[in-house]
Amino acid sequence: MDLRLKGRPALVTGASKGIGRAIATGLAQEGVNLVMIARTKDAIEQAADAIRREQGVKALAVQADVRDLDQVKAAAEAARAEFGTVHIVVNNAGSGIRRMDRQINWPDTDWVDDLNLKLIGMLGVVQSFLPLMPRDWTGRVINISGIAGVSAFIGALTHGLNNSAMNHSTSYLARDLAAEKITVNTVVPGLIATEWRHGWAENMGKQQGKSKEQFVDDICRAWGIVQGRWGSMEELSDLVTFLASDRAGYINGAQIAFDGGYAINPR
């Protein structure tokens, strides 16, 4: 299937590792040129360099914190100078759980900082990169949220707020940007085998006297993941790459569960 993506520029936030880097790699495999944003300069430059060498595409590394609108706007100007347009905007930037204490007792600065990184950061990225996007139905905004937006996990209150708000914002943005012939969709990942999750599963397994594999099997049963396994970052990247393509031109305002059946709630 020809996805007709070759040569189109894409922005991926949080692209130095994990899901963001996997999405950037998947897009690059289809010939997409990249603007890759992350907060850590060395990490984003190393990730971009690896993609350039391995995939033979252009990859512009930009150190930027999506909580800082001035930095995001500077990144958009760098993208304009390099590519002129950006067809695809993938909002992936986020963070792990800060700590496991009771979140209602956090200082409000911690709540606001988490929301700025995911939700407000996403809005700032869309605002900043919108002028670079074509108005011919090839423009794509793809938000990466998560199942904390549809579940209540201990220690994930701000994750839940961010992800549920991103899901709903997608509906509003899809309606708004349809007038400019740009689609907006959200992917809602479940348990994905990121680098962090591998470490988490190994540590939790040791605490419970289990192997990492046994722990993952048990958590899949406990969470009601009917597929019986966690998802790979490559599988998630494939979905995002399809949504970025012309083949997904009639998908708009969707919230697509990528969770191995978790969302059907068999628990």
C-alpha cells in the first residue's frame, strides 16, 4: 500500500526516546522528513542523527520545552526555514508519574506543570505550527493520549486530566480545523512496551518474586487486556503512520484505542 508520504515533513514532540522516537522512525521509513523536538539537547540530537543515518531522510533536531511557548514558536520558525511546510504534527510530549504520593495534596505548581507539559503544550504546538500546514486535506494533527484518560490509576490523576482533556480537545480541534482542510485525531495507547515499561515490569516482577514475563502476563489479566500481552512501540508507530497518510483522509475527530482490548472493559 502506497501511503504517499515520501518527502512530506512531520513534527514529532517528545521524540528523543520511547513512543515519540518510534513514531519518528516509522514515519522516516516511509520517507517522511522530520522535525524532532525534546527537552534534552544531546538526546534529541543523537536520536535525529540515528534516523538520518539509518533511514536516509532529513531530521532536524530542536531542543525545546513545549511548556515554553516562545521555544515552541522558535521551533516552528526553524521548521519553516528548513522545510517551508509541515504536513504532520504529532503531539507526543509527556512525562512519567512524578511520584506516588497522594496527588490531591500536591502543590498547585506541580498540577499546573503536568498540565502545561501535555495538554497546554499540545495546544501551543498546534497554534505555532498551524501556519506551516497545507490547506488541502493532507494536513494531519495526531495526538497521543493514554488510558489514564478513561481509567483511574493510582498516582495518575494529572495523567488522567491530561489524557481525557486531549481526547476531548481533539473533537473541538477537528471541528475547528476542518474549515482549513486539516484532520485531527487521537491515539489512546494502553500498556506499551517502552523502555520505561520494561524497567517497570522487571522491577515489579522482582518485588513480587516473578520474572518480567510473568509479571506482564499477570498485569494483562488484572487489567483486562484481552490480547494477553502488551503492545509494541512499532505497532503503535504503524497506526500513527497510517493516520498521517492520504489513506486515512476520511478519519477525523476519532479517538482510536490502541490497547489490546482494554477499552471493552471485561473486568
